[in-house]
Amino acid sequence: MLIAAALPAIAAAALLASRIATSSGDARFGRLPPGVGQSDLNLLLITLDTTRADRLGAYGASAKSTPAFDRIAHEGVLFRHAVTAVPLTLPSHATMFTARYPPGHGLRDNGGFFLDSTETTLAERLKTNGFATGGFVGAYVLDRRWGIAQGFDTYFDDFDTPRPTRDALAGLERPGNEVADRALAWLERVGGSRFFAWVHFYDAHSPYDPPEPYRSRFAADPYDGEIAFVDTQVQRIIEFLERRDLLKKTMVAILADHGESLGEHGERTHGFFVYQSVLEIPFALLTPFEGLRGRIVTDVVRTVDLAPTLLDLLSLPLTDSVDGRSLVSLLTKSTASTTSAGSVPEAGPDAYAESMYARYHFGWSELRTLTSGRFKYIDAPRPELYDLQQDPHETHNIYESRQRLAERMAASLRSIADPVGKAVVPSVSVDPEARARLAALGYVGTFVSEAPRSLSPLADPKDKIELFNLITKAREELQDARESKAGLTMLEEIVRKDPDIVDAWLLLGNEYSNRRDFTRALECFQRVLALKPDDDLAIMNMANVYRDLGRPADAVVGLKRLLEVTPNHVRARQQMAQIFLDEGQLADAERELTAVLQQDDRMAAAHNSLGALRLKQGDTDAGEREIRRALTDRPDLPFAHFNLALVAERRGDLASAEAEYKQEIELHPGSYTAQFNLGKVYEQRGDRAAQLRAYQSAVAGNPQFAEGHLFLAKLHLDLKQFDEAMESARRGLELQPAGEWAPLGHFVLSDAFAARGNREAAAREAAAGQRLAARRPARPATTR
């Protein structure tokens, strides 16, 4: 009887013990809810892009506009002094996931680097331990192409827009509600399994443009409005977990990847400097553990510590050599939540951070920093040292008075920043389309040539901040308007002040090209190549200028030179194939397209070009198959609907041709060739009024479109609008006096003069047209 009576008590004690969790370091952090074991726990990681800690209520913000984050911080653990390793999105997330600093994992910038498959991410570790893994990201900078998706079963990125401008940002980033929608749909499916969900909100990144009602509520500070909007999306996810009774067995970690300067130290946004405004971030952790509620950690903690801490709480060992360490010992000694927002950080592990942005994109010095206790050292051409306890805003550099301390910290910094065997260079080349997309998000798209340091020191970014801000502002101006006089003026000022900035010359060349000032555009691209001979963007943009000038052979020469240096540059090869196609060199075009698709069978533009090639070869069905395949991969691919219109025309289906040209124009309003061909469709249908509108739209879209002016002249002549006919004919001939359609211009002028009774002028123009026609027969105008 006594033994039997004791058994239930022993069983109850055993059950109770199973609910008292310990970390690998044997630090107790309390019971779990009834029926929940450590092996049942899920993980939700929420990352808030570009979010300053001081704008959240938990850190003392007066607006109290972040109740979801504040609740997590109040009910869980708030890290009062968390710092990131780099003020850029992609390398910051790589540090979170690998527990290694950028010099270790090798991903140093947004673009130009890919996370190597040899690195082991948090998602990979959890997937190996039976977790369903899903990632849901808000911007192209975290697209799977950069390697950050390693370990995720489901990864929602799907960023695809052909012409990344400010107007096309919807294809490069998505609002928080769309990210949350996808994450919630996935959680609905996998909620019965053990899961790891990563949800990334990009909204607080510039430009600041929150949706209503936040736009109106925060009209004076749209940055805060973006943060408030994101907080509502966080709330949606937390409420979902509560309704499904999942919160009791889910750990929720929420932190920013970096902050935002908002003008401090002269920096408008982030990425350039390494001051606290961009390094100090919000970080809170909510767990089901009874002992980890309502606590505040005042030590300095680092994003490199995130993965080791989460794995420790899940009782999953981390045996690899990493830079981060588990924070669970701090969680158990943390203070009660009455600690003030201005609490002084306690001593903790040294915190390293870097920004290579100025080095890679402008040839100025990189910046690296080490925080040790209350002191922060910044390694720069003019070094800086700050006492963060006395000077939290880093306004008084004490380097000269504490130089010995600074030298000791510099030595510690170098041991982290310069690991053996890690070269500080972009790891791989990035295709022009990807760099253009990063530029549309506000990141410079060009990388300077990485050469050994010269004897003369690189420029200190502190001396270049005004120029950097001017470049950023010029890019914004150019993205906001097709032609921006202010943006052009800014770029011209930049290259006067510093003629060695590759990106400024490239932007200037692009702007002159947009203005059809091809001579100046070529000069700018040549300046780029003088500074960086292998710059593929300059070579490819120069090729486009040569094509616009009617010099396709020169375009091919440049592209071939690029392919000699980078044989696997599929974009350059595809562009060269398109030139061959336009010039009727079908065998050369097919050879190049075959090479492209052998290397990248998913390249939609190449399939579209192959479709156009098949049309020219007379195989309409095969052409249509290739074009539709391209549209499956890229529904808004330029010239795909244009080519489908050609398919329809070939089959005599003018209604479908009209619809496809209109679709092309809707997707790409600047498509003057689609407008022109639409006019030809209206001509076949006898709709002269619609034909006139289409031709006028074509030349308005491209005033340098000589062929368009000449066909418009012919239409004006047919409509007996002789003044307009003569004006358009002269404009076309001015643009291309010896072009293939120049005879048409002279014949229009001849007929117009004859209608006015000027027989001498009519005869002169007719003779000029006949001389040109004898030299070169015209070809159809309706093929791509």
C-alpha cells in the first residue's frame, strides 16, 4: 500500500520535472505550460527592416504607436541595448542566421555577394531537426538569388519587374500586409506541425509612404507611420497564434536588422556610417517559459548572438565554431521590467560592426567599429572613440585623449575584421538587371574595381557625406521623373567635385541617353570604363546607345569585349543575340540564344527572343510557344505581348493583335514601337483616326523615332493635311537623312509640293527619293 501510494507522487514529480526546461549551460528559465515540452516548441522570427529602437514605445517613444511590439517586450524579455553587425539588410540577416560576423560568412554588402552554401543557417539547423520552415520577405534585397533562403521549404520572394524604377517599386518590395497574408496562409497549413517561420517587413525603409490611415495620422513623420503600420501586421500574426492556441508553444523573437540615421551625423538613411542611430536596434523575445517573462536585459547584446540563443532555448546544440554566443545566462539574471529607458548598458562581449559601402561603391574608406563596455572605437582614416555612457549620441570624439585605449580596441577589432583566408572583395559578379533593381531600392548599383590599397589613404567617409547624400538625392530625382533637370544638375555637380565616382558617371550617361543626347551619353560611359574597364552596365548601356544611333556593329564589338572577360554573362549574350535578330542575322542570333539557354534555361528574355526568331524563320507555332513560355516566367516581360501581336497579325487575327499591342502599352507605357505597330493594325482596319492617334503617340514616346515621323507624314498626306505632312517628313529626314525609310519622306514632300502647285520642288524631292530608294530597298516595319 505504501509503495502503491508513492507511485503517483513519483510520476507527478517526473512530469513536473519534464516541464522545467534548462539550457545547455544548465541555466534554469522556468516551466512550460501544461502539456508542452521543449521538443514541442515552434519559432517565429520577425525582422523589422530599418527600424530605430527609440521610435518604439518599449524604448520610451511617446507616440505609443507600437502596441504589438510593446506587448512582446512587456510580457517577455526586452533587450535594452541590442546592436547589429552591419547597417545593411542582406549582410545583417546573414549574420543573424549564421551567428558569424560578415568577415566570417563573407556577405559584406547588398549585392555583389552571395551567402555560400557551405554556411549553415538557422533554417537549415531547424529543418534538420524536423521543423517545417517558411520564409516571407518584403524586398528584393532578400531574394533567394542571394543565398539567404538556404534551409527554407517555402520561401516567398518572387520579386520580378523588368524595368526597376520608382514607379515599378511594387515589383521590388511589397507592403507588410501582403507579407503577413502569405505568412498566415502558410501557418494555417503547417500549424499542426512543428514550424519555424521568418517574417520580414520592409515598410520602414525609405521612401517613407505608409498607407492610410497612417499616412494622415503621421503626416508630419511618415517614418513613424510606416513603423506603426508594420506593428499592426505583427499584431495580426500574434493574434492568429493565440486563436489557434499556438502561442503557448511558440517562441517569438522580434528585432530590427538595423536602424535609420534620419539626418544624424549628416546621414539621411543608413548604410554609410556606423553610428548608434543605425547600429542600435529594438529586440524583444517572448517565450512560453514561465521564468522568462517581464524581464529586461541591460547588457549589450548582438545580432550575432540570435541563432545561438534561440537554439539553446530549443535545447538544440550548436557545436560549430561561430562568433555569437547564447544569451540564456543573461535572460535568467535580467532585471524586472521597471528598469528605465535610459538605463546604462552593462559590460558584455565586444560588439563588432562594419560598413563596406563607401569602399565598394565609391572607392572611399570602409568603416569598422568595436564596442567594448561603455567605449566605442571606429576605425576610419581619422579614428574615433566615444564614451557611450557620457556621450550616447557620439558627438565628442575622445580619441586624442584616450589613444592607448583606442589602440587596444583597434587591435581587438582587427582580429575580428581580418580573419585568415577571407578576402574583402565582392564574391561574384551581379547581372545588370539585379543591380538596377537594388539601385531602385536606394542601393548603389555599381562596384568599384577592387585593387590593392595605394600608399595614399582612402578618403574618410566623414568628408564625403554631403556628396553621398547628393548622389542619393539625384537618384531619387531621376527615379521620380522620366527627365529631371534637377537630377541632371546634381549629377554634373557630383562629377565636378569627384570625377572618380563610377556610379555618378553611369547615372549621368543613363540620363543623357534618356534625353537622346547620345554623344554625351557615350562620353559618360567611356569615363566609367576608364575607371572600371570591366563595368558590364556601362558596356551594355553603351551598346543600347549604339543601337539607337543605328550603329549595331559598334554595339556588338563592345558586347564581345565584355564576353571575352566574362564568358558566362548571359545578359550580354542575350543582348547581342537581339541585335543579330534585329539586323536579320538569324544564324548568329540562333547561335547566341542557344548558348544563353544552355546556361540559363529559365531566362525569359531569351525565350522571347527565340520566339521572335522562330517567327522570322516562318515557324509561327514554335514562336508562339517560346513567347508564351517567357510570359509564364515573366508576365510583364517587355516585348512579349508585342511579339504575340505579331503572331496574331501573321494569322490575320487583327482583333487579337490589337489587344496584345494594347497590353504591351499598358505594361510598358513608353513602348513607342507597340504604338507604331498598333497604328499599322488600325490602317489595315481602315480606322484612320485611331491610326493617327497611335502614330502620334509613337513619336511623342520617342521624338527621335524617324520611321514614326515618316509614316505619320504619309498618313497626314493621305488625309490631305499638307502642312502637317511636310513638317513630319522634314523631321524624319532630319533625324535620318539616309535611313531606309528616307525615300518615303522625300516622296511625301514631293506629293505635298505637287498638291500646292510647286512642280519644281515636287520634282526635286521625287528625284531625291528615287536616288535613295535605288541604293537600299526598304524592309517591313512591323518586326521586332
